[in-house]
Amino acid sequence: MRYKASEIEPKWQKFWEDKGIYKTNLNAPEKKLYSLVMFIYPSGAKLHCGHWYNYGPADTWARFKKLQGYNVFEPFGYDAFGLPAENYAIKTGVHPMESTLKNIDDIRAQIRRIGCMYDTNSELMTCDPAYYKWNQWLFLQLYKKGLAYRKKSPVNWCTSCQTVLANEQVLSDGSCERCGNPVVQKNLVQWFFKITDYADRLLDDLHLIDWPEETKTKQRNWIGKSTGAEVVFSVEGSDEKIKVFTTRPDTLFGVTYVTLAPEHPLVEKLTKPEFKPAVDKYVEQTAYLTEIDRQSTTKEKTGAPTGSFVINPINGEKVPIWIGDYVLLTYGTGCVMAVPGHDERDFEFAKKFDLPIRKVILQDGTSIDDEFEVAFTEAGTMVNSGKFDGMSSVAGKQAVIEELERIGAGKAKVNYRLRDWLISRQRYWGTPIPVVYCDKCGEVPLPEEQLPVTLPKDVEFKLQGDSPLKRHAGFMNTTCPKCGGHAERDPDTMDTFVDSSWYYLRFLDPKYEKGMFNTALTDNWSPVDMYIGGREHSVMHLLYARFIHKFLMDLGLVKTPEPFMKLVHQGTITNLGAKMSKSRGNVVNPEPYIDKYGSDVFRLYLMFMGPFELGGDWSDSGITGTERFAQKMYDLAQSHTGWLKNHKAADKYDLNHLSEPEKSVYRYVNRTLAKYQHEMEHLKFNTAIAALMELSNELSKNLNACRADLQTYTLQVVTHMIAPLAPHLAEEMAEILGREKSLFEEPWQFEPDPAALTVDSVTIAVQVSGKMRGTVTVPVDSDQDTVMNGATSDPKIAKFIDGNQVVKVIFVKNKILNVIVKQA
RNA sequence: GCCGAAAUGGCGGAAUUGGCAGACGCGCCGGACUCAAAAUCCGGUCUGGCUCACACCAGGUGCCGGUUCGACCCCGGCUUUCGGCACCA
């Protein structure tokens, strides 16, 4: 009979729901396992194959753990704030709340068809005031500790639309995606979270967590800790000082100019009148460039002199001040001391503008008079450096720092590439910032009792001008909680990464009202044991969540330093070579596949396609393979209807009492079990399924030749191995076999019978002079002589040895014999 | 540009992590069953040479080089593709 997924799958989904099989008992934290997938952004494109590729296999792993006896908590929720809903509102007039709730309803129905064990009690959505209230509360706690502050920072500004654009809305040529006009960088006062205060802890604690090394590396590089010195240069004829950060204080004598970022506040003050027109023009040009363009190492260097000079504190030398767009205001102090002899970027800049290049570090084995072809950026011996001459540049770093400290012109300094987290967004669909600006008292954080500040519903979405909140007088005008006078609210909302920085804690009790989350539960259930999501979140989301978790630990709200103990990235399923997204218009809808093959076959196919962590370009060729496999398994159950009752299986069998086909089947089942267990543990679903397919091939050969109760034994094991991979199918099989309970109602032992795994002979590869010449089958653990005898008595191998002189023999027990010969 | 990955038959991929390259599946070819089709089952399928055939020989894991008795795996240098680069989430 055909396996009818369209009938069987809804039947089990209803059964699971009715019996509440996936409701986690949160009051039993012994053997707890918190398994989490990154929650979904509910866009209008709904679930695509990429989502399935995340949720299906992740659920398979969680089910495997549940069968192993863990008390698994697997929640699901909605990352419901964000830009696309607001863009949709501008385009269609449909309110973001309306479109978002509609999308969530649609997605919820789709999610149900995957058949995951999501605990529906835990569902949450971040656009609910009961959720975002606690973003505001979190903001206030950060504010109290001095970790939320305001400063000026640039935004993308479309001069034509008169509106702020997201990076995504700026095309690669620097124009607005809506109107095609140029986009400029405009400074606005915005809120920041001081993540840089946590930089060292974020770096050091990486060793506490079981994360992919590639991800830890990305985070380390993102934080970008570097040690060096801060050097203070005084501006000639002025009280102004210019501070620079350098990792190479040993090259200080080689400074021939100083460069400021064009948008540096000192540029205005330091530019001499006769240089002003050129400088202003250059500053304006720079506003059109993105940061990525500016950091390009192949772009030709540009810049302009200011006409001012600074004094190098180490030698009293007077050097010019330039501005250049390769210097970024956001890194270090926004100024660099330029040492063209020993820095590639400074070298190029100096060549372009004919500035002097001085050698102060001598490369070993070269002469001090050799001309520079390129900058020498490695360690060497200090020269042209006054009293430091002859010192190694490595020791020189410390020596120069000590000298700077002595003369009060600098100090040792650690610098990070990591910048503070800008959380202000000039948009409507997000969490309002709980601060008002009073005519008298200035910046005033709201008292906690006034939370939440809710989003007004009656706003107008327009393409041009200010954000909807700023135009909403009823929202903007309020009273100061301090003096009772007139005050204005902050018109901005928070970055949605704030929402996703703590949602995993809220899942345990999403309706909790007495605090951000229910610590009675989170104390036992946090941290998350397994977190599964895409590599695109390697840095930002995962770094922000770690930061907020650490801050919550400092508040005493969580007890562990890290939120996610183990992390796995599923691969990206691309289509036509790019990540699936609505904006790219290349999403692949899974529904037709579910309709045709059923959810289990589709899930099996996604897992069988390749390694979970790899992903790849979408193709449905091959899904028939998993369909056939599912049908075979179903047929197998059908041909054994009721056997669980009629032919009871033993727990294990003694090989000595089995016939040859029985031995073969028993060994195969147990070997598969061992392999399966290992592969499932490590989320290698593709090879776990391949092992089951191999077993299926063996069974079609030998199962019918086995005694009845051994057949039952086999089917019982097979059904349990299928259960996490194709849960509906396995439940149906178990029912046909005569089982009365759900497979997921009680744990099951995946341990193979060790006696069935032992082998008495092994096939060893034989090479002659490194080339494969044949194999010999010998008793396990045979010594070199035995294998050698076997090899030389095989004429196919012997013909390559005979007549030649054996020079050397390499032998690895149970693996290989390599006979090195010299041609006679 | 910078940071992080990936590359193996016609296709998706496997290889106990330095020890028989191509498991498993798709596709394709041939056969069985059938009035026919679907479904199912059996056999074959890296490339080239040589053979009626079996056998045998040679080459082969993106490209160039290296280490090693032995390299898909380790090292150096490239190429191409993908993810991220702080306002997509």
C-alpha cells in the first residue's frame, strides 16, 4: 500500500497536540536540555526552504535527545519588529501590526506542518508590548550603569527623499534604491550601548563555550583587540592636542605627517584659511563614500593638507597635519601618526603626495642606505631613532612607551576594533526608547512604573521626511517625570537586535509580568544547551546576546556568563547562487513538496542532501530517493502488522545460536545502531540516513530468512532510529507493528550490543612503494609477518615485489602494509 | 578591499580525520514483471588504454608547488563561489 502522507501526517500532528506530548515539564530540570533555533522574522514571503533546513534537522536532533531520555525544551517565536513591515506599510498602507500578525498566523500554520515538537505554551512575539516593555526596562538598567549614552553618529541620508536609509536601501553605487539620488552621511545624535566595556570578557569567555572555531575567530577579529600606545602630539601655535593610537610606538621617529579622519571635529579648527576651500571640498566628497569603500586597500589614496603642524613629542620635530579618508573616525582616536616607511597605507599616501619617507626600522641583512620599494612592516633593528638606535624593534615598543610616559606625552594603550552598539533607529516599527527631553531638565529617563511606552497605532506612513513617530504629536508631547513641565519623547526606536539579545530567557515564561523573565525557571533552564542558526549571525546577533547576557549576570538576573553553550550553524540553502530572501525574489516555497511527498520525506531529503553545516544551491533532484526509502520502511511495517504482540523480541541475541542470515542481520542492525548514534549526536544526518539505507538494503536480502522474533527485534530498532528523522512515519510504523503509545512518550536505549560489533577478520590494504596493489584478509590484530605472508602469497601483489630488493616495510596494524622496493 | 568558509563522477555527496577515493542516493544504460503504463525488483555506471570478455595497466579529489613510505586530508602560493562587514534580520 502507498504511504499516504496527506492522511497520516495530520493524524499524528493532532495526536501529539491532543496528548500534549511536546509540553515540557519545566519543573523537572534534572536532565534538562534547552534546544533552540533562532526565531523567525515573519516576512510576507513566509517559510522558505532555508527555514525548513534550519528547523527540520534541529527538531530531529532534539527528538533524538528526547528519545535518549532528556527533558527537552524546544520553543519557537517571532522576531516581529523590523524594517520590511514598515516598508510594506509605506507601499500599501497596511499597518505593520496588521501585516505582521497576518504573517505570523500564516507561518504558524506552516510550522505546524513540519511537525516539530515546539512547546506552544512558550510562543512569543517581540512586537507585543508585554515583551518590548522589558527592552525598555533593560535600556533603563543600562542607562543607570552608564552603559547607555548618546553621541553623534552618521546615518545614510537621501537628500531627495529627506529620509534615513538602511544600508540595505543604499545601492552599491551609493544611490538611494527608491529614487536613485545620491546618499550622503549625515550626523545625528543617537543612543549607544557601551559594549566596548565588555570587550575583554567577550573575548576571554569564548573559551567557555562549545562553538565552531570559525565563529569564535570571527568574533575575535570583530572585537579586534590590539595593544600599543597612545601618543599625544601638540598642535604648533595652539593649545590643541592630537591623540593617536598606534600599535607601533617603536616607529615613532619615522613619523613624517599626521592624518585626521575628514569628519574629525578638529579639522574645522585646524584648517588654515588658505587651505579651507580644498579641505571643505574634500570633506564633502568623503560624505558620499561608504565605510567599505574607504577601507579598500586598492582604492587610490586621497587627502588634503590642513596647513597646520604638530610637534612629534619624541624628537620635537614639526610635521604637517593632513586629512585622508583612509582614516576612520570610528576606529581608535580618528587620527593616525603616519610612518610611511613602515606602514603600507601611509607609504602609498606619502608616495601620492610626495611626503618624506624615513627608515627607522632596519630589516635584518639590509643596509640603512637601501631605498624603500615597499613599506617594511615587520620587526627589525631601530635606526634614526636617537638613543634607541640599535635596539630591537620588539623591545623598542616598550622602551618608547616608557619614554612617552616619562615625558608625559603618551602611555601604553589597548585599542579595540569593536565599536559601541548604535541602537537608535529613525523608524516606527520597533521598541520606543524610554527617555524624554524636558525643556528644563534635559535628558530624563522614564521611571520604571511608566513602562511600557507603547507605540501609537494611528500613525501615517509616508515615503518622505520624518519618521511616523516624530510626526505624531500625541506621542511626542508628554510631561517631564521630574518637573511635570513639557517634554518631548525620543522619536527613535531600538535596533531589533535588542529584542533578540534576551528572548531565549523569556521563552521559559513568556507571559511573566513581574520581571523581564521568570528567574525561578531561567535559573534552572538557562543557559541554552544547543543553539542552531545561520552563519550570517556569527558576529552581530551572537555578540550582542553575549553582551546582554553578561550584563544581566552583573545585575544578578542570570547565573552563568554565557547564553549559548553549544552552537551549530546550518548551511545556507541558496537558490540561483544567492541566499533566499524576499527582496532578492528567489525564495523556494516548500509547500508544493509537502503536498506531493509529505513533510517527513521533505525533511528527510533536506537532511540527506548533504552535511547539515554545509548547505548548497537548491535542487529537488533526488527527493525521489528519500520518498522510496520512506515507502520501503512503510512496506516493511505493513508486512509485519501486529508482530510486536505476536512475536515478542528479546533484548539481545547470542550470535552462537543464530543462523548465517540471522547473524548477518543482527550484526548489521547493531553496526548501524553504533554508526547512527554517533552521526546523530554530531548532527550528521546525511550519513545517518545513508546508514539506514544500507541497512534497508541488507534487510531486503536477509530479513525474511530470520526467525520471527528477530524480525520483530529488527523492526523495533529500525522504527526507533527513524523516529527522530521522520516522526510521523515512525509513529505510523510503530502503530502498525502493534505499539499502543507514542514513540516519544518514553525513552529508548540506542546502545548497540557490543558482542555483535566484534569482528574476527579484517581486510588490509597492501601497497608496494606507495601504490595500491591489493588487499589481504587476516585475523584481527595480526602482526606484520602474518600480513606479509598473506601479501606475498597473493600473486597479484607478489609480482610487484618478486625480484626486487625490499628496502623498507611500513606496517600499521589492521590498516595498511606498505612494502618499499628498489627496482632490481 | 577586509574577516570567515567552500571546491571530490553527469548531479547531491561519502571517506573511521594521513592509510583500498567515489559509500548512500539521484540520473542514465540494460534486464525482469505488465496487454500497456505506474509502482517494484535485478544488474551496470570515474576517465583513458588494451581486450570478444574476464583480467590487466595508467591517470584521477579547482590550479601550481612542497612535506611524507603514503595526501581529498598537512604546509606555501593562486583561482572561483558563498556568508559577514556594524541601519536586512
